[in-house]
Amino acid sequence: MFGQFVEKPLVGRRFAISDVHGCADTLQTLLTTRLQITPDDQVFLLGDYINRGPNSAGVLQHLIDLQNTDFQVFPIRGNHEQILLNISEGVIPFTPLLGRAKDLTDENYKIFPHFFDFLNKMPHFIELDKFFLVHAGLNLQVENPLEDTTAMLWSKYMRVNQDFLKGKQVVHGHHITHLEDIRYHIRSKSDVLPLDNGCYKGTKEKQKYNYFGNLCALNLDTFELVVQKNIDKKPEKNPEKKEEENQKNS
């Protein structure tokens, strides 16, 4: 499944949210308290729900629960999800880079079945009336950008091709972007709108910058940007080692 087209709802709002990266408490606060979403609203998530932050399983389970209670939640596949799927299917070996996503797998790095089904069904892009939603970007230099799924997961640069876009805007994550740059693109209604503000960086005790570490939600109809500071606890560096120490001392 490469992509899908989603009709604009007759009532309700439409939000795009990018790169949650295991920050389950922050996501839930954004959706429930800040946005106060209802089943009439559509929520599009732009990939990378797992790893880096402390609770990958909590993020996925919250999205699954919302879908199961008739909320219109549309998750797109990110590169971190694709890597984990490849590991689980034996395509590539496990990498320590996904160490914080191990709450989704058994001891053999096989994804638990209900999480696997959820991840495996995710499209690579979603097309709306006025937008293309994708994790990393589109390869606008080829004849059909909607067939290049590698670019959707990994691309770093996009050269705008108006002939293909036909007035639509591309909304994406993947590239951590300064909050003021995100706001600038939104105010300018640029052809390409970045939304990844490096939410997981907010879990660090000392942030290198002041304008990173937030989870951003863009109202696709009003262009209002809602910014939620990361409220998840800082993940432990070596949880396995700490558990071993606790067992020795018990």
C-alpha cells in the first residue's frame, strides 16, 4: 500500500502532526487537552512514532485505541517504522539505533502481532484536496513522485515541481526544524511545510537550543499551529544495565 486519498470531512477539523518518537504523554496531552479532538476531526500523523523517546508502545497503543473508538486517525509510515518492520521480517539485523523501540518486540526482535499489523498497514503518503502528506518528502525530479517510496521515507531535499503539485502543498516531518522556521513556512503558506521540531529532544535535562523539543500540530484549514512542549520523562540511558544492578541488590 503506497498511498491513499482522504476526503475532506463535512464537519470537523483536520490536523497534521509529525515525529512523535516515543513521547506518549506529550502526544496524549496535545490530542486530548490542547486540541480536544472529537470523532468528527481528522488527525494525520506523519511517521516516526517510535524510538528515541521513552514509550514507543504507548504511542502506538494510544493511536490504536483512538481508531478502535471511531476517531479518524490516519498514520503515515516513517523511516523508523520501516526499519523496525525490516528487522522483524529478517531483512536486516537489529541495530542499537532502535534500542528504545524494543518495547514493541519479543526477545527475537519480532514485532508483537497487533503492533505489526498496525505498522504494516500504514501508507507511505496521503493525498488530500490541497495537500500531500508524507514523512520525509517527495522526489519531484522523477516522472511519478508517488512511486518513489524510498524518497518518502528518507529524502532530505525537495525541489518544488509545480507541474506535479498543481497548487497542492507538501506537509512533511523527518527533518528537525527550528520552531521559528516552521512558523515562517506556515505564515508564508510555502509549497513545502516542515513540522518536525525534534519533540524527543525536549526529554533532555539540558537542551542545546530554545526552539526545539516540541510536538507541533498544524490545522490544515486555518493554518493555526499548536505547539505542545515535551512533557515525557527523560529516558534512561542503559535500562538493561540498571535492571541487572537492581537484581543484584535485591
